[in-house]
Amino acid sequence: MHTRPLLAERLNDGQLPHGKTTPHRHCGLVVLSLLLLLACAWCASARSAVLTVEKETVEKESPAVIARTSCGVVQGRTQAGGVAAFRGIPFGEAGRFLPPTPAACWHGVLDALADGPGCPGMKPPYGPPAVSEQCLTLNVFTPVAALGNASARLSVLVWLYGGSLVEGSVASYGAIENLVSGSGGRAMLVAMNYRLGALGFAALEELASADPRGVSGNYGILDQQLAMRWVAKNAAAFGGDAAKVTLLGQSSGGTSILAHLAAPASRGLFHAAIPRSGIRILIQPALEWTRGLEWSALPYVDGVTITRGSLEAAREGYSAPLLLQMLEGELDWQPDPALAALRSRADAAAYIEAKLTPGFGAAAARLYSIYAGVGGENETLPAAPAYALTADTGATCGSLALAVEAGAARRRSGTAAVFLSLVRARPHHPLFLEDCHTPSIYAFHLFDFIAAMSVGAPTAAAVSAWGWDPDVSYWPGSRCGPYRPAPADVALGRALLRQWLSFAEHAGFPAGEGWRAVDDEPGWPAHYAHGVIGDGGRTTSEVDLKTAACAAWREAGVGQEWWWIN
């Protein structure tokens, strides 16, 4: 969910992105031990924490609901908006630095009333009060009316949270069940915890010798696969259709989706995928765990779990339709104070061109000019071009590269379609996310999901009737306080949620909904289609939206290996 502050780094040092670094294998078990101490700083060892819940953790006594899973009966609670919530259902056992195994079944009725403990990472999860290495639990949210209804056959959204693969949990995005209550009974949602940081992704030769795969790392991806197999067995118990599973992930959750598209064992576990603001999986022999671990982990191509990089997978063609979605001002998630201090478009142009010149020389002014019109002539949005510039080099051009390759594969081999979109709409109420003095005012990383969550937020009457906390019914915000969306933001969220649901139901967009696949543009391959989602959710299809900009960056030396964000 969080983004590495690439904007500040690149602009403040005034340099080109460095060349791609060749990862090194670090064998030191001492280093690994230190990582484990850091990862487990908040561990809770009691297995009972997964299965036990005190009544005080439930907002208010509400009618119980049950579902019969393949491993036993679970009891959940109904919530405002007609949602049946089942929390903390165990789906796996996590052996340290080993692939997960299915969770043991239980006798009697399992209370599924509270989130299970989060997986250890670089920071405590936002939601559960404790973490544990035995963290492989999942939450299910489904319309009450779908329970026990064999004919419901709802689309199943499998949610993968972000957090740079070093933090996050099923609780870290707040009331994600709002997607279900806002769906009008069209979908259920499953969210799982998965291993993070060193415990989730450490790749060392010493570990490979004990791993039955003969390799190491990517444990978090294996956890997700196990949860997806649980969904295949149990979706029907909650009114879902196991043949209509769509992966929905944000930030490093989107990265995980790209990993599954390159993972043989994930094939057939989902029929569509919507990675939003995700990064590409690079081909590399192993991960270096003594550099950069403070902010990110990465899946890597181990040849067994993940067999190819994202670009190679795109060239081969995808087995499931893909909706790649980015935002115009991604890095405004962590606003740059220097950009926030700018007061005019002229000041912004001078500032950014000066920062680009040491790395790009005479091309700096030309590169900036590509973005000069972003945000219109509104002097209150002077940094709009800068954030659009970094979004392209950090994310959008990489997505375009994947989409074009996959589109060519579809025309050549009949593989799945790829749809590409850019969210231009910005928040109408500024959000204070991390810095309580510098608001995010552009179309930032995560704003699309915040808007979609607002659609199903309980009404005032429901808040009163159910004893709900109105502040957590929307995006919970941060220490800076909760966020209440403007009507235009809710309209945007409604349009996005409708598009995601339509894509999930049809494994693509039916006529009259959404936009064309990249290769369905007349004149392909010389031209491609790019969806654009503007204020209030107004959606258009633009031709060759990023062709010129991405070509300019390639010409300037910003290669595809640098087109990623997390």
C-alpha cells in the first residue's frame, strides 16, 4: 500500500535512475537471524489467538450466521448493509521458510468473529492487535441473501492487500466489506493474510536445501495460492461461483497478481485479474536481503513457483483477462513537501526542469513539456505535471509495455485480452495520509480503492441501528484522522466498482461497459486503446494515450527495467 518515495529521491538528487543492479546472494545466516528478530518483533505465539475471540471485539451483538466449509462449520455475524462476515478462518499452516500446508480441520463450530493475527512484517499491521507466524487465516464477506443459496453463483473477488510485501493485513485497508455492500448483491469477497518480508520472500541457498521445491523464497505467493485453492473448494458455501474468481489487488497486491500470471500452479485458480498500481516481476537469480529491506520485498523468478518475468509472461500471452489500472499522480501518496510549496505552474516548470537537467541535459525541458498541460491551467494544482511524469516512469509505461506485448500474443495465439486504464480523477476533499500537514490532492496511489470503498459505507440510519463507528465506515485514514469523501468521489467509486464487477462477471467488458481491449483499437498494432476515468467516473477510451510519452522516456534512457512502482 505504501509507496517508496521515488519522486523525492529522483528529484532531490537530480540524477538519472541508476542502472539495473545485479542482485547478489548473501549467505550469512547471521544476517538472516537479525531479519527474523526484526520480522518477529511483534509475534504472538499462541495458536489459540486464531480461533478465539472475546465478545468485546464485535462492534455490537448481531444475528449469527453459519456456513459449512470443507473443513467444518464456521459462525460469523451479519453487518450493516446486509453483509455476512466470517473472519479469521484458518486456511494454512506456515512452517518457517517452508511452503504452507493446509490447516487442520476442527470439530464443532468455529467462531469466525474477529480477524486473525497478522503476519510479521517490518511494521505492526494496522488492524489486529497481535501478529503471529501462524497467521494464515482469511476473511469472507458475502451478501446474507446468498448464504445457503445454491443458485446465487456470485462472482468472487479475492482481495490482495498492498504494503510493499513487508507490511499489511486483511485489516489494513479498513472496511473492505464495503465492496460487497456496495455491489448490490453481485459479489462476495475473500481476503487472506500471507507471509511478508523475510518470512515471506527471503531467498537464500541455505534455505533452498531444506525446501521441497529445491529453491527458496516466494513463500507469500505460495500462501496466496493455498488460499485460492481454499476458495475453489469453499466459494459455494458462501454463495459464490468457484468458476468466477477474480483477483483484485492494489500496489504490491497488484504485484502478487502479476506473479500469479507467471506462476504455473496459479493457472486455473482465477478467471480474471485486476492488478492496480502493481509492479512488474523482474527476472533475477535471487534477492539481496541486506539492501532495501526497510521498504520492500519482491517475488522473484525461481524457476519453480514463478517461472518467468512479467514481460516474458506477457509475450507468451495470459491465460486470464487482465485489467491493468494506474492513477495519474501515483506518488502523491507521499506528497513531496518541495512540490507542495510550489505556488504556480511557472515555478513548477522551473523547479522540475532544474532537477531533471543534471540527468537528462538539454532533453529536460522537452520531457517536462510532455506533461505541462496535466491538470489544466489550475494554478492551485502546480505539481500535477510532476506527479504525472513520475507516474509514467514509475508505473504507467511499464503497464503499457506489458499490455502491448500481451495484445500481440492475443492476436497471434488467441490468448486472453488485456485492458489498460488510467484514473485521472482526483479527490475533492484533500486526504492527509501520513504527513498531517501536507495533503494528497492529486490522483494518488490508492485513491481509486478509497473511492470504491465509500460506495457501500453504511447509511446514517444503519450506523445508528448497528452501533457502527461512522469514521471506520470509510477509509480509516491515519493518525491524521478519518476521511469523508465528497459526492464526486463517491460517484467515482461507484463507476470504478461497477466496472470491476462487470469485468469480474464477464471476464472482460461487455458491450456498453468499460472500454476496448488494447488490441481492439482500429489500426492495431500501430495504435492501441487506453481507458481514461475522469471526474465522477466519466470514462472514455483514448487512442495512443501514452505512446509518445513512453517513447520519449525510452529515448532519454529510462528503460523498461525502471518502469515499476510499489
